[in-house]
Amino acid sequence: MSTADELGLATLAIRTGHQRTPEGEHSEPIFTTSSFVFANAREAAARFSGDEPGNIYSRFTNPTVSAFEERLTAMEGGECCVATASGMSAILSLCLGLLKAGDRIVSSRSIFGSITILFNNYLTRFGIETSYVPLAEPESWEKAIGPATRMLFLETPSNPLTEMVDIGALADLAHAHDCLLVVDNCFCTPALQRPLTLGADLVMHSATKYLDGQGRCIGGAVIGDRKLVGEEVFGVLRTAGPSMSPFNAWVFLKGLETLELRMLAHARNAQMLASWLEEQPGVTQVFYPGLDSHPQHHLVGTQQRTGGGIVAFEVRGGRGAAWRVIDSTRLLSITANLGDTKTTITHPATTTHGRLTDEEREEAGISQGLLRIAVGLEAVEDIKADLARGLTL
């Protein structure tokens, strides 16, 4: 078969990762085993020491999980992937593997609320401090970098305001200061954006979201080079064990096969919904990269293939009005998850970012009137009609 560099994304998503067993199966098998048998004592010793490759124990070597890792690596354009039990465990494994006491992180303010809690409440216990800057202000990033800064961390587009930043420019800044650039690519996936090819050092995912695509399983992944990911992050997984289950890996494998089709369809629906929301009298602002009104719209079509599937908007009347929109829906799913074929709606200030302080939410631009829509694959006119019920009351 052709090499990964010669194949299109859709082909990589379907054909890479699977090594057929002697049974000759067409679909990827699930290896539901905790351990693996060795031919003899010498082989066992060689496997454990790393002198010979091969399966040892499913906490850190499992063929189904490895197939998912290989496929996602190819799609992101990396060298190595470590799959984990969740998106949050992917970030934790990355930080434990690459940072030490005294190191500092510079992070965008516009990140998932649980990541802020991880940085502020838990990494600080190990002597790792984090400072926060506006995502789209390169000068703020540069000003925040100090001698102890080891990592720059960001989501682009951000959660939930869909802010964006020039990944290539930020990668140049990071490398000029001997820092690693880590990009959470959850909102775009490699179907719409490939940060490693733009200069980022590491990419992480909550596979729970678009990589699955149907809200079935929890998982995460870190992708990068063989040293940082294949040795340092993998070492955390092998020892601490935040492992992805073989069944979940198999679900994600099948999700990757349709990823490009789904992401383009999500984006088409989101573009139409965002344009419609801008016309609604009760909506004061719409946040969507595909709109001309978005401050980083110029990055769509360059580093990011489309506007993506997430739309956020503010309604006049604060939390009461926002909750009324949610409670008036009959079709949309009221849940904080995203990346599903089903459209979901959430109130970030009291859910995904509810554990932040009022000051932290204000700095991140999370108002009480803000709503986030993860636009699904239903008929977009039905999504509009469901939202119109609460917007016109």
C-alpha cells in the first residue's frame, strides 16, 4: 500500500492501522484480553526490557488500541500517538510526562473549564504554575513567556467562543523561546485542521467528541514525535495507567472512517445556523469562525478548512433568557457533550465553565447570556425551528 504521505485523509481514515491477523478478517478485531502470552522466557524478558517490540499487557500495549493510535497519527501527520482513557487524562499525561516542578505554562484564557481547574488546582501542587493570556493577542503571549516557561497551551477554535489564533506564528514564538506548543484540536479534528503541519509540537484530543461522533465512548489522545510522545508521554501511560479500553478504541476506529464526511456536514449546518442566528432580534452576538463578523475569519480557508461545527451566541436578558431558550427546545439535547450527530445545547456559565470563579469566567468572556450549540446532522431547518421557539418568547 502507498505510504501515509501519498494517501488522502479519507483513505488514511479507513485503511491505516489495521494489520490483519491469520484469520483474514476484513474489519478491525477487538482484542479483549488483559495480557499476552510469550513463546518463552527469553521473549518475555526482551519484551519487558524493550529490546523487542510486541504486546505485553493491555494497560499499555493492545492491538486494537494500537490500531487507533496508528490511524490517528497518520491523519494528524505525526510520528506517534498515545491513546488515553479520556481527554482530560490525555492532558494530564502530557503534563506529567513533559513538565517538572518549577516549570511554567502559558495558556490561553479561552479553554475548557476543567483544564483550567487542572492547571490551577492540581498542577500547582507539583510546583507547576500557569499564567493566562488572551488567545488572539500574540503580543500578550510573548510578554507572558519567562525563563521557566516550558509550554504554550491553547485551543483553536476555543471553547466556547470559537476564538482562533495563527498556529504557525505562535509556533515560531514558542520555538524562539525554547517552548513546546500544544494545541487541543478537539473542535476541528484533522479533518479540518492539522496543527502539527503548521508547526505545533503536540496535539491532543478528547476522542469522546468528534472522533467518535455518536456520543458512545470516553477517550483521549496525544500526538507528536517519537521522543516526546513515544517515550515521555507513553512512560506515564505505562506506569500510571490512564489507559483506553480496547472496546472504546474499536469504536473510535470506526468513527474515524467517517470523520471527514461528518465534519464537513457539521460545518455546513453550523454555517447556515450561525447566519440565521445573526438575524434574530433576541440575539446580541454570534460567535462562529465562518461568519465575516468573526475577528479571525481570515484564518478560515488557510489554517482551518471550514468554520467547524460549534456555534456560540449571546441572548439579551442574561441567564434567565438563556435558560428559557434551552428549556423551550424539544429537539435539541440539553447536554454539555459535543461532537455528536445529535445537536446539543448548553449554558457554559453554569455547566462546562461552572467551576470557574466569576472573575475567571469574565476574563474568558463567558457571560450568563451565552449559549453553545454543537450543531449536529439533523435537517438544519428543524434545528432553527427548535431554537426559534425560545428566541421568540
